[in-house]
Amino acid sequence: MRYLSVPDFHFSPKWGEVSVKIAKAVAKAAKEKQVDLIVLPGDLYDAPIMVTDKGGINQLRRIMKMWLAICPVVAIEGTPSHDGPGCYGPLEDMGLVVLKPNKVYGLNKGNVRAVDASDDSELIIFGIPELDKHTLQARLSLSADKANGKALELLQQYLVEFVAPNRAMFPNIPALGLLHGNVSDAHKENTSDIILRSSDIVIHTEMLALAGLDRWELGHIHTPWESQVINAGYAGYPGIDHNPWGKRDFVPAMNMGDMHT
């Protein structure tokens, strides 16, 4: 089973034609490599857009149609300022599958759907959208640091109590996780790891290891990076967003993965 990971696409009508060219490169790679699935680990949008032709939605729908003609496409929601509430709806009615928490998805004979213990899928998939500390701050009246800690506590609980047991139900099927957020091997900044702000929620790879998945495809950080602790990494990004300045050593935002039983 082969997939192509395309994080942080950052579609915007401001650079719609460039997005189309990038999307065609994705389609070309998917065809040439004969992938079974395209995965989008968050931030498909650069910012919420109007659901009108002028707003760019039809251009994005044409991109999605091009990808869906090759293979199924799944996504997770990214940063709320990019992937606004409801933004995936106009694409879901075309066949895009947005992965929701508390569900296990399976790829079976060219279709992605929620699965149960009797499933015979070729791949099982879990999706975790970006953790929203601002919601926790508002609901629980927490400081930023305490909200970060609570978000990580809840994530670990979710990995241990939902993802790991459900993954264990399919021991002979490869398992892929999509996650949008800051992931690090290190508890302190060092020269071999992505440098993150102290105010960020930082998910350490040892926590993701608790899930028992075969691979994590990550979004949010635009620098290509592979964990040295678990099988996880960021592909990068396509090279355009609202703040492209000062970004060096660009690598096209695609990871190709082979998953074996």
C-alpha cells in the first residue's frame, strides 16, 4: 500500500494559479508512483475563503477533483486561522474524507470509510487535528502554560485509551496516523531538532509511540524533518503561503510512504 503525503498546501485565490501548478505536480507524482491514497495533514487552506467562484472555491474543487480521479484523498483539520470551521464541507461532498477524532478509518478496495473490528482493510488510519489550547483556556480559565499542559494530558489519554486499543484490534494491518502540530524528539532545543517557541504546545515523539502506529505523517512545520525516535516526519510545504520570506532550502512538500503487512 503506497500513499503520498501533502501537508500545508495553503491554497489561496491570491496565488490560485500557483496552487494549480503545485496540485498538478502532486497528481503527476501520484500517477507515476501509483499511490493508493493521498493524505493531507492539515492547512489545506491558507485562510478561510468565500464559497464563491471569486472566492476561489471552484478552483480548489477542481484541484480536489483532479486528485480524486487518481485515488482516495483524506485530510485532517489544521490551524483554525487557516482551516476555518466548515471549510472542508464543499470538498467532502466531492468525496474527500475528513478524518475525525474517535473514529478509525480503513482503506479498502479504493474506498476510505469508518471501520470496525471485523474489517479487512489494507490500511487503517487515525487523524488528530491541531490541539486548540485557546479553547481550553476559555473553557477552564487556564493560563497559557497550564492550557498547554492540559492539552498534552488529554492527548496522551486519547492515544492510550482510544488509538492504541483500536490499533491493537488490527495487528496484521499497517496503521497510519495524521497529526497537525508541533512534534519534537527532544525536551530541550538542540541543533538536530526543529526549534519551537516556548509558548507552543510541543508533542514529544515518545508520547506518539504509545499509540503503536507504524507511521505518523505530520503537518504544521514547513521544514522537512524526520524523527530519530519513531517513524514520523514532516514533508515540508509546497513553497507558498502568506509569509514566504526568509524560507531557505525549499523541498517540495511530498512524502511517499510504503506500508506493508
